[in-house]
Amino acid sequence: DAKTTQPPSMDCAEGRAANLPCNHSTISGNEYVYWYRQIHSQGPQYIIHGLKNNETNEMASLIITEDRKSSTLILPHATLRDTAVYYCIVRVESDKIIFGKGTRLHILP
Amino acid sequence: DTEVTQTPKHLVMGMTNKKSLKCEQHMGHRAMYWYKQKAKKPPELMFVYSYEKLSINESVPSRFSPECPNSSLLNLHLHALQPEDSALYLCASSASLLLYEQYFGPGTRLTVT
């Protein structure tokens, strides 16, 4: 079973930052937080992952709370192409990816 | 090249047919995966190959038969499928078994009639 809780859907205005929350209150010390997204009719796409520290790459930023029980994925300037289902996944690096239900993000023009 | 390719894109088959799905990657990845995704549901893991050997079978029915002929290719042979097997079949690869990020192909949309 997925170890994360995400809101089923969110809206964000185009050009604004999209902040997607994820709760993972039972996370273990050696489990990473991964984010993938799936644009309609495409395969999932890796976005970012982190363990304790905040992470940033060309796609997004990942903010992990100090107690590691929740995290937020930030898309700094959302575009219509960011409309997708976003999956937050908690896993030990050597473990399987188990997708939860994800958050359906709608970017509004 | 960070692409995983899958063929065909769409497949319609009868319950008595035999067909195969093909997946290919040229990233030098040594782990490859098959996932099944039903409409409006998240992907579910089916099989994992590492160094061309089957590492994980998630209790998948024997009418699905995976094959990894070499490190770049992954096949899924289909035989005597049921209508409920209709789904999007996704292939993925990663540099090493279960480590690192997985790169997914676009999937094959399978319809069983």
C-alpha cells in the first residue's frame, strides 16, 4: 500500500507557483521522498527526490519538513503543460515504486 | 538519449490470440520493468528484470510471459487474455535494480475483445 496521502485534485493559475502537498507521517529514516508526474496518455515522468534536505532541479523544488512527516513539491511558474497527475512516493532506495492515487493538478489559463 | 520506446502504441486482440509487446532502451540501464495501468488508476508493477534475469514477479497470471533477450530489450508475450486485461502497459528502465529514477515509455494501450 502507498504510504502517502495527497489531495485528489488542485487548481493553479498559469504563471503562478503550484504547491503540491504530501503527507507521509510513517516515513522511516532511510526512506526517500520521490515525485513523479503523469501527463494524460503518457508514461510517468520522474521529477525529483530527496531524503532530508530541500532539493531543487530544473523542473521543481522539493521542501521536506524537519520531522520529515510531510513535503511539498513546488513548480515555480506553472504552465498549461504542467497539467498532470502528480504522485508522491516514499521508498527505500532498493524498494519497489508503489504509486498512490496522486493529485490531479489543473493549470488554469 | 533518455528515451524508452514501446511498440505497438495500440493493440486490439481477441481472447484466443497470441501477441507481444516490445520495449527498448539504449541508456545502458540494467534494470527493466513492466507496469499495468487501468483507466483512472495508478500504475501497478508486474515484473522486474535485472541484468536480463527475472527478479520480481508480482504474482502475475501466466497468460503474461515476460522475456528479456538482451540488456536493451524487454518483451511481454500475451496469450489467452481476458477482457479485464485491457489496460495501458508501461515499460520502464533504471540504471540499476530498483535504484535511481525510472524512465518510462509511453505505453501500449491494449484492448482485449
